[in-house]
Amino acid sequence: MDHLKAIDASDWAVVVAVVAAVISAWQAHIARRSAAQQLALAERIHREQNEPYVIVDIQPELSSGGIVLVIENVGSTVARNVHISCDPPLESGWTPPEGQPDLTRVIQEVLARTMPMLPPGRRLTFLLDNQERFQNTALPRVYTFTVNTDGPAGAVETMEYTVDLDAMAWVLLETRPTKQLEVKLAGIEQAVRGLSAGGATRSPTSVRSPRMGRQRPGLAGEE
């Protein structure tokens, strides 16, 4: 304890000042780092709110039961120099009739081109296949689309979308075009059966002819 007694009041003041300075510097460092993080976050949010977002998907077309490739800009600004690649290369299992275009060639040509511009809200739809695709086990079922594009501030972060066609098969199964027709035919069949059953139990004499109704009084000269 003798060495503590040797420290006078001025020395304690220096120690306290040094400790306070270290704490103050540490707090200032934390504040600067927090402010930098908040600024970076705000800039990122602002940038993302003003960037285009081009999505690529394979969706069922419920009205026809077909399968379509969809390219859409869901962002708030124009997408420029849009380049889309697909792994594995996208193929159609539909065999076109004579004189009709080959869907595989059309789709691959679409994806091979760089789109100069895609405005916000613009949706491009390309016929890809029909339900027979799910009977063709030779074609891939999972595709990964990679999208690169430019926005107002330059290149946008590369986006990847994975599409699993097996999940879509169940959607098409429930919304196949013939399903509504099958439901209507089932209703007609039930109605016919009801009429047939009712006609079999009804007595022929219970059907009253319109001529057996109330007769009007005869006029003079009528027989």
C-alpha cells in the first residue's frame, strides 16, 4: 500500500483523464461505425428501391393448360442490357405440327439475345410446352436462370432463379382444361339419371292431357 500512498492527487487526475479519454475514443469509434453502417444501409435501400428487377419463371397457363416462359421487370426503373442464361439449356418437349415453329429453337434464341431495354411492369410470355412434357422423362425437371442487367446506377446484382417443374405438375393436374368439362358432364349425367328414375316411377295415367282440361261452354249452332 506504500506505493499507492506515494501517488498524489495530481497523478490520480492524470490516470482518470487517460481512462476517460480512452472510453470517449471507444464510444466515438462505435458511434462512427454505427453511423457508417446506417448510411450504407440507407444507400442500399435507396439503390434497391430504384433498381430494375427482372424475374424469369416457368408458369402454367391455366386457361389453356400450357406451360409458358415468363420474363418480367417487377422493379420501378427501366432495365437495360438484360442478359438471361439457363442451366441446363431450356428445351421444349412439344413436337410442332408441320409448318409450325420449333419451340426449343425459339426459346433458346430469345434467351441468347441481350434485350436492350425492358420497362418497369413489362411482362413477356413465350409458349414453352404443354402437359405432355410431364410424360417425357428424358427432359430435365429443374432449371436455374441467371439474370444480369443494368439499372440507373450501373450494373445490378446478379439474380438467380431456380424453377422445379415437378411442383408445377400438380397445379396443372388440378386446372387441366378438361376438368371443367368433366364436371359439367358429370352434372348432366346426374340430371339424366334423375329424369330417368322419375319417369320410371310415374304412372302413365298421371300425365294429364291439355285436352282433358276444363271445356268452354258450347255456342249456338255448335254440335
